[in-house]
Amino acid sequence: MKLYLVPTPIGNLEDITLRAIRVLGEVDGILAEDTRNSGQLLKHLNISKPLYSHHAHNEHTGVPGVIKMLKEGKSLALISDAGTPGISDPGYLLVKACVDNGIEVESLPGATAFVPALVNSGFPTDRFVYEGFLPHKKGRQTRWKALAEEERTIVLYESPHRLVKALEQIIEFISADRLVMVGREISKMHEQMVRGTATEVLAYFTAHPDKVRGEIVIVIAGK
């Protein structure tokens, strides 16, 4: 019995590793954030395995059933729609339950959006803080105020419809002159990195609303 955490491509399908393909082909079943999306990936890889839904809305109630399958001797792989399970995606609760129940967990290295954005930013990478998605409402301003004093490089995810607001809040709570890089559609056909001060990057996306789309990573220079 073993749980495998298997990263999947965040865009370019060539980013999946040979090891990931082997593991997905060997396990007894696959836990997927969206079985339809994952089904398309597995079809592309010519892999046919039982798919089980495991996402943010059923993670709490679904963990006991997954633990039961693992204790029965099954090997399972956990995948998200894109990237590494547990990084702003379901995974933490299941891994904790496996650790608590003495079930082996093997985490494969692989694709995740914030790493290429961080190393592409030109900001220091020896020390950084990963924030994931900031709270949408309650606690959001508090987090911005705390990050204003952060000396390490800051990495966070944002949705397209909140990108402009996030840049405005960087100007409001951190500094209009703080250097920022916005990476979007990383590893995909329309990958783009926009660099400059917070004011300059905001001006760019305000003038080019057609570019406010896709998966977005914001990297902010430390204080």
C-alpha cells in the first residue's frame, strides 16, 4: 500500500516525467481533482485506470475512504488538474492521514508554476516566501501589510479577474516603486513575463486587458 503524489503538466504536456508516466501506469487507481480533465491527460498517455474524484469540496469527507483502500493493499496516485498536488491544490489532508496511519507516501518531483516564475524573475532566490492565494476578502489587507515588511522575495498566485486589484493593492500597501514580475500561462503557447515597478506593471495590464487571462503568478521583490 502506498500513496504517490504525481505532478502533472501545467501547460506543455511534454513536461510530464518518465517516472510519472510509469507510476500512473502501475498504480491500482488515480485520485483526480477533475476526473474529466485528468481523463484527457491519461488518454493522451494511453493509460487506463480507475479514476476517483478527490477535490477541495469532498476532500474532508473522502479521506477515510481513500485510507480504507490503501489499507486494503491498493496503491493510489494523487494528481491535480495541473502542477504538484498539495501546492494550492488538495493533498495536505490526505498526506497527513497517511502519515497518521503509517501508510507510505512517495512524492514525485515535477511541474509547479511558482518555481519557473521565481527563477525567471531576476529577484533573489536563495530566500523566498510562498503565499499561494491571498484571502479574497477577510484578512487580505492584513496579509498585504505584513508582506510590505517582508525582506525575502514574495511569490503568490492570483486569478485573472483579481490581477489588477492585486497590483493596485501592492501600490497601496507596499510601494508603487516596488519591483514586480507577473508571469502568466507558464509553459504554454502564450507564456509571458511582465516586469517593472508595480505602477508600470499595473499600467501595462490596464492598457492590455486582453492579456489579463490564464494562470498567473506574481513575484514581488523583498523590502
